[in-house]
Amino acid sequence: MAVFEKKLRRKVFLDDTQVLTCSFENTQNIQGHTEYIIRVQRGPLPDKTWHIYKRYNDFVSLHNLLQVSGLNLPLPPKKLIGNMGREFIAERQTGLQNYLNLVLMNPILASSLPVRKFLDPDNYSTPFQEVALQHVSMTLRSEMNYEVVKPVPEIGWRLRKHYFLVKSRVNPKQEMLLSWVEHGPDKYLEDRDLQGVFKSISNLQHPYIERIEFLNCNEVGGFVVRELNNAGSLRDLLCAAKPKLQFMKKYGNPKQYKPLSLSDMACFGRQILEVLRFLSEKGLPFGHLHTGNILLENGHVKLLDIENGVLGLPSYYRPYFVQHKKIHTLEAIDVYCFGHVLYEMAFGHPLHESVCDIFPSSCPPLLKSVLESVLSTEACKGGLPTIAALLTHPFFNSTELASSHQLTNSTQSDRPHLKFSSHVKEALKVAHQKIETRLKDEQKMVRNQKRLARVQELLSNEEEKKKRKQKQLQKQQHQQQQLIPNGKSPERSESPNSTSTATSAGTVTPPSGLIEFSPPPPPSVPSTPLPVQLVPSVASERTALLGSICNFNKATLRRTDATASANSLHQGHILP
């Protein structure tokens, strides 16, 4: 029983490609120093979170380690006086949050050991280089043909993969490069089956795959010995970098990019597709294509790291294709990685996004057609082409390329050869299915977390709250307006005052000099509304008052006699 428990625990490995995100939650004063409380999350699941406590000097130390990349990172400046004020601490916290966001947005910096150790000290404080040297020394103890010369630190992007210069006792002048790496989270082969795969790989022959001198594995990891290529990888050529320099220094901020010519892209692209088809037909899981594991020799590509799949290592582009539901098979992963490689060969620099819908106007139509079929948003949502379909594309299917390919394959020594036993084939098939299952499960978790994040964002967004309040107010106002006919208050529209005002305005008393002495008219049938009939005295008095105000004239005060006689006659008619 203990044996099975050990095997189960051994299959659980940390995926170093999972994205780390962080957010500042609070600050605290510890012995006169401000300490920032930061919440860190690995991957899409919120349960994989922890808190770290960092001071400003910790950020300065991290910044100094990242300066080797040559990137200009906006670290907030240091302040000696007044650095404990509340406003200053809040401003610095915002600046540090932006700083970490920019660092984590850069794939090269985000995958570096200083950043991982800063955010996840529990898992990345191990001296990986020393541990790797111990495993290599113990494994080579039984192998008398190779001897470790010195380590070549941090020339690759993987934190748990280490390189050493070794020499062969048979040919001491020949430079060899040994790469050691621990098992990854997709390691589903038993140790016995893995040994069988390694034995078959050691006899592999293919014109576009770099020859393996020696390889071996144990319960912790595996190592491979290859001949050292002083020209470096395809990425070294594109960035004009020296192969043995540190990874961040080589690719962090290259001074120049050297894209390949159109003919070279077509030639090398077809050769890469031929290798991918060969590995897929043989049942060997790969999914690790990038410009860092491609060599160029005498007009041919030489693929490296074909053992990564069976060792269970996560892919370089996994943070990208884990976002797309349709990229869930190993063949689709190979095609997607090929699209990124072709993009980098065409423009010199890598694509730091999972999709690309806009290409430079100088991009040739055939090349653009290939890139759009693999890297566009529509392609990633609808499904990628197969390797066989890409091989029939006009960009790779020219006469010259086909003839040179046939000439290369006609050579007896370079004829492709890779053979597995029936037992190993079944084990590879099971591992193949488990790798795809883990990918589908992670893609499902990513989609669920994205949906949850969108819902939470809508609920917690202040702007959305304001919009909802405004909509509620508008709805209430609309309901109130529907209760009011014609937009006016019913009390005002039926008010007796408004009716009497209209009546008084229509019965203005004429000037006194134009009075006609005639008997009063007979009473007419009342046509005014009922409320006016209930208060006739009020209406008549108001009419008389308004008429007097309108007809008042100072000049009439001087005509004493005429006015008096007119008034007496007028009073005689009105007051009998």
C-alpha cells in the first residue's frame, strides 16, 4: 500500500507555467517600517492563494535582479522624509501594484526565478542548481563515458531545467551539453515504461531532429546529452544573442531583431511540419515547439527537446492555449505552437498574446493566410487546421521545397526511424489521453473563473451601480409622468382661479371717455363651469378690480367737471 501512495504523490508536480496574479490588500506598520500585505494566486482557482508581506526594500532588491533584462520598469522612487504619511503610502502602494502588473505581463520576467521566488517563496527558495548537480553526479556515477565540466546557468526559460558542459572520455575535445530537468505535472508513464521510451528515442533517426548522444532518467527527473551547437538556437539568431548568456539578458530587451527571408520561412516551416507529423504518427507526445528548441544547420532545422512530453513538462505556450477551448488535443497544440514560431520567424519578435488579428501591411498574402488560419481569434474559436492540411498550403507546397524534401528523405542514413514496443505504445496512448484530459479540465476551470469574474465585476463595479440607480430614478419619473395628463397637474388644469383669470381678461372695462349710455343687457345663460357659479361675488369683484387697474390714467384726474358728471350718470345707472 505504501508503494502505491508513493506513486500517487510522485505524480503531483508544480506547474511552473501557471500564471501568478497578485493584489495589494492592506498595509501595516512593523517597527517603524511600512509592510505591504499582498494576496497572490496561482492559476484560475481562488483556493490556491496565499499572502506575502513585503517592504519597499524587497521591491528594490527584486528590481535590481530584473535590471539584467534591460527593460525600463517603473519602480516608485525612494523617499526618506515623510514616507509614513497615509497619502504617501497609498500613492506608493498604487505604484507598486502597477509595477508588479507590468512585470507579470511580460512572459520572460514572469517565468524568471527572481519573480517566482518573490511571489512564492515556499516553492521557489530551493537551490535548484545545486540539487540538479547532485542528481546529475549521482546518475553519471555509473556512466564512465561522461564527466561534468561546469554548469551553464540560466540559459533557458525553465526554472527546473539546468545545463552543464560535459566532456566525453572517448573524445575529450568534443564539447557536449547536458540538460537535466525534473519531472513535470504531465508525467503519467511509469519509470519502467519511461526507460523503454528513452531506449527507443536513443535510436531515433530523422533528418530534422538533433541526434541524442546519451539520455537517462530516475524517479526525480531525466537528462539528455547532445553535441553543443555554438551558433545557438533559432531564437538566438533572431535576437542576435550569444547562446551562453542568461535568458533574461538575451531575450528581455534585444537591441535588434533579424527576421528570416520569405523563402527560408517556407523551407524551415515545411521541415518543422514534417517533424511534427512524424512524431504524431509515431505516438510520441510533444507540444513543446518554440524557437528556443530549434537549431539551424546547413539549411535544415534540427528539433530539440523531443523528450519533454514523456517527462511531463508543461508547454512554453500553455498559458496561451489554455484559454481556448478548441485547442485541446496534442496535434492542435503542435499546430498552435507552430503558428507562434512562424510569426516569430516572420517578424523577428515573439507574439506576447494568445491571438493576433492584425498583421503588418508588408506581410505577404500567403504568409498572412497561414498565420490567420492558426493565430486569429476566429481560428482559435472555430478550430485549427491539421498538420496535414498545413502541408498542403500553397505557402509550403512549392515545387522546389517538395523536390529538396524528397532528395533529403532519399538518403539512407537520414531516413526517419523510431520504433516502440507494443507495451510502450499502449503506455504512450494512455499517457496521451491523460495529458489531454488534464488540459481540458484546466480549460474548463479557466472558463468558469472567467464567467465568475465577469459576474463579480458587474456586481461590484461602481459605475454599474450608478447606472442602475439612474435607471431606477428614470423609471420612477416615467411612472409619475404617466399619472399626469399632458404633463400638467390635474389640480392646476381644473382650478377655478385659472378659469376666472381667463374670464376677467376677456371682460376688461373700456375707457371712461368712450362709455355708451345703454341699458344693461339681459342676463345670459351661464356657460361658465360650475365652480364659478358657486362664487359669483368673488369673480365680479376681481373683474372690476382688474378693469380699474387697466384703465387707470393720471390725465383723467385734471378733468374735474367732466369726470364728476360722468361718474354721477354712471352711478345712476349702476346704483338705482
